[in-house]
Amino acid sequence: MADSLLHLVFGGKVKNPQGLDFQDTSNLDVVGIFPSYKEAYDAWKGASHASVDDAMSKYVIVHLHRLLEPAED
């Protein structure tokens, strides 16, 4: 997995636009899983801009590679 740094992009309606508490987790918009941060960022930017008029919608990037291979302390 050394060359692949997977990132998940998803979003949905949040209870507070300053937080990450999603209103309905069964209705999240999963944009996709991407092999690089650049591709994930581009997808996040497109999804975020498409919902820019809805203050209660938020999209995020999750660094899956950090969950799959956490740093050892």
C-alpha cells in the first residue's frame, strides 16, 4: 500500500454548519474513494461548489490511508 494513499470524499446535511454532526447518516452522498489527495480534493471541491447555496450541506475528505496504517507511537 506504499504508493496508494486512499481518500474518501463524502458529504450531506449537517446539524450545525460549523461541525461534522451529520443529520441523516443513512442519506450521505458518497462521492468516491480516490488514490491521491489531489484527486480527492478536486472531487471534494466539485461537490462542495455544487452545494454552495445550501449552508447546511458539507463535504469532507477522510484520509483512509491513515486509518488503514496508523502511525505507531
